[in-house]
Amino acid sequence: MRLFLCLCLLLLTLQPATAENLRGKVTWIYDGDTLKVAGVGKVRLIGIDAPEHADSDRDRFYRRWNIPPARLRKIAAAGKRFQIRTVKGKVVRLQFDRERKDKYGRTLAYVILPDGRMLNRLLLKKGYATVFRRYDFKFKDDFLKIEKKARKQQVGLWKRPQSG
């Protein structure tokens, strides 16, 4: 009986692996909006969309802003390098929204860096991604403001080509 009570007490003190405290080490960067977290697998960053590394049907999305495919490839590579420098090998915290998985089985999350900053926001701020507008999510209004500011500051995707 004493052992049972001790086990119950121990279980009450352990924190469950909930949306607020799931952590893991980033082991791989696939592209500008997808990474791999140990113990979790592929994680798709909620609320952002980054250009693909190769020509893609998704390029048409960027045509409305007159961003040519060659420029998209450069931004995709720069965004991946930024993530490698910023999160690869680090333990991050994952926060979730309503949906936990996408149609491809990837975990959907906001990735929180050890210093408390959110990777999703940083990629928008640097112009390495746009807001994924198709679905609603918790930080959508905030993300739209960050993207608007990045456009105004002409960083990343929003940098105007040099003329002459």
C-alpha cells in the first residue's frame, strides 16, 4: 500500500507532455517551414509558408507579388541556412494549435527557441516566409502584422531588385 501511495504521489508531480511543455532537439532542417525534432518527427511550422528549394506548383502563389522563381530558390536556401544556424542541434519547445497533424502526418507546431523567441515569427520577420492565409490559427493577426512590417522594410522575399 505504501508503494502504491508513493507511485501515485510521484505521478502527480510529473508534468505531462502537453502542448505547453513538449520539448525535443532539432535534428534536421528539411526546408524553410519543416524540420525534424527528436522524439516527435517531422514538424511543420504553423501559420507560415516558405518557398520551395526546387521549382514547384506553389511558385504561382508568389507570382502575384512578382517574385521570380530564381529569387524564390535563393530565399529558400537563405531561410534554410538561417534555421540551421538558429535551431539545429538545439532543444526547442513545441506549442500546438487546434490541429495537431497536417494531411501529410506532420506535427503542426509553433517552435519556441531556448531564449523564448518563436521561430515561426522570426522567419516572417526576416522575410523567409509568408503567412499561410488559408487556415485560421491562434497567432494569425500577429503574423500578418509581422509580414506587413517585413514588406515595408523590404527584407527577404520583399527586397526590391536593384535596378541598373
